[in-house]
Amino acid sequence: MQTILGANGQIAVELAKELKRNYTSDIRLVSRNPQRVNETDTLFPANLLDATKTAEAVAGSEIAYLTVGLPMDTDMWVQQFPVIMQNVIAACKTHKVKLVFFDNTYMYPQNSTPLTEETAFAPVGKKGRVRASMTNMLLESMGKGEIEAVICRAPEFYGTGKTQSITNSAIFDNIKQNKQLKVFISDKTKRTLIWTPDASKAMALIGNTPDAYQQTWHLPCDDNRLTYKQMIALAAEIYGRPLPYSVVSKFVLKLASFFNKRIKEVQELLPRYAQDNIFVSTKFKQRFPDFRVTTYAQGIETIKAEHYQL
């Protein structure tokens, strides 16, 4: 059995589909209110802040995937993420379950230096520090040989369904709603985005590859990195209509943060939008050369198709 912890987000949904498609029909979905993705899924309601329930949730599993997400709320992250990680590590140790941790890039430096699996952590702000502490907690346990685990790290998402990211909300959601698109800080810096289903498919592949464990992997992205100006031009070509946009300055975003909680919560992430964001996934592509990475054109075509179906 393979178990997904934090099973309601888009990454988890795509992961459940991929596991059923290519690896196993014996899938357990764990969250406070899990919803079945495949007909054969087993649902296990649990709060991962509860150590006992977390242990029960992973018992009997071969592999557990930690994909839990929390709302963009700094205080909640600080209070809950370390407890969740501690409980999951303890549960996997107790029941001898392999752990696949879906990680983000918040702990990385916010500059234009290319990011690899060897890049040292240099978190900016409380969110970055709490994500670094979670990952370091797992790395320490892996280093001691207490747990067999693997870290799968992804940059910002874009995609269909419930995909949540700045790019989705400011670009693609506004296209759907026929609103003016918003670009944070600069339309001239290169972005590395990951197509949500690619992230989930790659994580399933890594989780089911025994020699991939005890390592960190950058999940695969299109290396043809686009600026927001280029991305919007490509989207306009695909949608067949003009897509006007405005660049929102750092000053305006800072001002808006006093009145808008969501803008306030993304303040510590904004410096990365002023720099090229070069997320390198060469290690994965060399190890899994047959994996087909979704191009930005293919991804935007799929988003367009979903928009016109609704």
C-alpha cells in the first residue's frame, strides 16, 4: 500500500492518479476530510498534528508521500509544519515506512544564481526558515539512518484544477475571468515554473525507484525559461486574443500589504521576482531520460482547454 498524507491538494490529486495508473491500486488518502480520487482509494481521516493518528495513518504502508499544504499564513506555518514533520518522521520510523517528502524552494537564496540540489539554504523570512527547519529535520534523520526517505523539491507551480500559485492567480485565473493580468515586480526576469502533473508524476517515479532514496531531487521543469512578458505573449498567441497586463511595483505591493492579508503573506517571496529564477533539474533528467517534461506551450494549451470546458 502507498499512502498520501495531505491528500486534498492538486499535487496529491495528480499523485493519486499517477500511482493508480502506473504503480498500485492500493492507495490510502489521508487528510482531515479526504476525498476519493480513484474508485479503489481507501480514505483515512486524520489530523497530522496528532502523533497517534499520524502513526495509524501510515501503518501498513510501503511508502508514504508527505504532500500536505497549509494556507498562506505565517503563524500557522510556524506552529504546525514542524509538528507535522516530527509526527510523520516518527510514524515512518515506527512502522518502517519509506517517506517521500514534497518540498519547495522557500529556503533557497533569493538571487539569480542557478539552484541545484547542492545549493546551501539561505532562507529569507519566517516561511523560508520554517521550511528549512522541516527539511533539515528530515535530513538529520536520514543522515542517522533512522529513516529511508527522499526529498522531491519543486519551484513555483502552474497548472489546471486546484493549482495554487502566484502565477496561476495573477496570470491564468485573470485570463479565465477576462481581467487584466498582473505581473509582480518585473516582466523581464526569467522564471522556472513546474507543470503540476509533471511534479506529481516525477514524485511517484522517484518514490518507486529504490536507488533514488537518501537523496534530494529537483523535479523536472522546462529548461526553456520564459520571462512573464514572453509567457504572456505565448499565452496570447495560444488564446488568440490580446492579453493586456500591468507590472505591479514593489512599492505598490508593500502599500497593498497593509490592507490585503494575502499580499502581506507573500512579501518575503517577492525578491525572487526581481531576479532570474533558474531552478536546475539536470540530475533528474539524466537519471530518468525517458521522462517527458511538459513544455510551457503544452501547459498553456491544457489550461486553455480547461477554461473553455467550464
